[in-house]
Amino acid sequence: MFSNQDITRFANLETPFYYYDLALLQNTLAACASAAKVYNFHVHYAMKANFNDQVLQKIKSTGFGADCVSGGEVKKAIEVGFDNSKVVFAGVGKADKEINDALDNDIFCFNVESIQELVVIDELAAKKGKKAKVAIRINPNVDAHTHHNITTGLDENKFGINSWDLSDCAETLKKCAALEFIGIHFHIGSQITNLDVYKNLCVRVNEFATWFEERGFMIKVLNVGGGLGIDYHHPEQQIPDFPAYFAIFNEFLVVRTNQEVHFELGRALVGQCSSLISKVLYVKNGKKKNFIILDAGMTELMRPALYQAYHKIENISKGELAQVVNYDVVGPICESTDCFGKEVELAETERGDLIAIRSTGAYGEVMASRYNLRDTVNVAYNL
Ligand code: LLP
């Protein structure tokens, strides 16, 4: 909910802009940190969800590590001041330069996604006279029951090493003198709202951990990835149920003495702390449809066009008593998929009204593009 003071302030800012509620972010981070602490779980923030500087500063101050998926993210994490011993580097396609830079930064661990990658990291580390810590990202073939496009842990997905390649992987690890095996890593998908999915994941993690231990490998780290979803339909239910989430892992994961459990949360930490604020440029009342045309489009927020993702849309200029009309809410980009919502019930809307698209803190600003030679999106913070 926005206060009258917020709305008056928004009227003087150049739209469209991402509006960040840093106080809410702070509360969400504190809730996650205290829920994780109960079990001594370690959290790495999945930086891909949002690498806005102010957001990163808050996350770093919470003491979380950083989960990176490119050389750029590793560099940024170090620049922002994340402890290099808490930086992990995942991704199916790490380039040699990215690996070399990460080795130079002495990061905590590479989450390795293929046998070929193991060999390359071994060679590059050996050249530097270093030992690279590696965790094996295993594709556990667990269905995350989320949108097809953000499922990562099925056999058909490109991520991780498949179970049938693990014997080769173990043999390779034994041969690679410049690698130190520290554990196993999983990430089965994003926007997971059915917590039972995580029980299934725990069962598979336990099996794979035993498999490695039976072959003489010591597992120090069980990294179960991220994926905890948020409630896009109720943005006011702002802080995810971290205690329930961590309790599942505490109950179903077999953790031996001296083993650490690591998480890589992105969306759950930052998703609700931002809205995209946009202005209505035009209202077109057709025979079959009414269109609201915003000054924000898929260039500012790509999720609806890319995944048909739902974001709650509100007309924040009109009070509750206004008459309600059904609109297709669209952007100005020359693409038919540039649509934020179809048949959205909104207060009767006029040119100049402010529209809030909620829950855009994760995979919003970071996925913005300059397509159609659009300006870089603006940003504002709560005072
Ligand atoms: N760890 C790994 C290895 C990942 O690939 C991801 C996300 C995460 C952790 C964090 O997942 P989260 O806790 O945020 O669900 N752009 C899409 C989401 C892509 C997620 C990619 N990987 C969206 O807008 O829904």
C-alpha cells in the first residue's frame, strides 16, 4: 500500500521508475537471517535477482554471501564488499576469463555443471598454482511444479550433471589435483510455492550425498539452491514464511556433523520490496476491449511478456470508490506481447493516472533492456 505522501511524491518523479521500499527489504532480510540462524544454515543471495547497489548494500550488511552466475556478478560482489570467502560461482557456461578472475579473487567455491568444466577449472587453477574449491551441481530430476520456463532440475534441462554421468564425474575429480571437492549443489527452479517440492529435493540430496560418501568423498557443503516463491497475488503479504521453509530442510535433510547447509535465495529476499510505477499515456476504449497504454513496457519489466507472469496492477491515483472497468494494461513497445495484464479490473482510469505494478523487486530492474532505444529505467527509494 502506498501512503498519500508517497503518491504526492511520485507525481513529481519522472516515470516509469522502480520504487524500492528499503525498510521492507531490511525487515525481510532480518526475518530470513533469524530463521536461518535457528539451524545454523548459511544463506547466499542470488545476485541475479537484483543487483541494484542500494539493495546489494543492505544484503551485504546482513552478512549473507553472494551467489553469482557470471564474471560480472563475481566482480560486482567483490566491489560491493561481499566477503570473497562467501562468494559462489555457478552457471553452465563459465568462460575461461571468468574462471581465471574468480580464481584470482579466491572465491569460496565453483558450482560446477559439467565434467568438461571440471577439467578446465583444474587446468586453469593448476596454471596459477592454486587449488579451486568445487561443488558438483547435480541435476536431481525433481519436478519443481513451477512455470516450465523457470524449471531447472529435470533431466531435460541444461543445468547440472545428470545422475548417469556421476561415475565419470567422480573419476575425473580423483584425477584433478588442482581441485578440492567440497560438496554437492542443487537448484531445481524458481517461484516454488509448494513446499512439498523441497521434501522431494531433500530425499534426492540425501541419496546423492550417500553415493559420494560411499565412494570416499567427504562432503562439507550441501547446497540446496534457492527458488522459494513469493505471493504475487497478495503483495501486502510481504515477508515469505522463512521459518516454514527452513524447517522442511531441518526435518528432511540428513546433515552429518561438520556439514554445512547452504541456500541461494533470490526472489524471496527482494521480490516484494519494489513496485514499478508508471503513468497512463492513453486510454483507448474499443468495442471489445479497453486498453490502458502505459509509459512502461516490456523493456522495463519483461516477466509478463516472457513467462506470462502475473503481477498485481493497481491504479494508485484513484480512490477505492471509483467505478471499476476491465482493461488490458499494455506498454508502448512495438510487440503484441508487451502486455502487463489482460482483463484487469481497475478503477476507471484517465490519462495521467499513476499505475503501480507490484512485486517487481526480483528479476525486474535487472532484466530491463534498451529495446526500441528506450531510456534506462529510473529508480527511486523510500525516504
Ligand atoms: N541458484 C541458482 C543456481 C539459480 O539459477 C537461481 C535462479 C537461484 C539460485 C535463485 O532463485 P530464486 O530464489 O530467485 O528463485 N527470471 C526468472 C527467474 C529465473 C531464475 C534463475 N535462477 C523470473 O523472472 O521468474
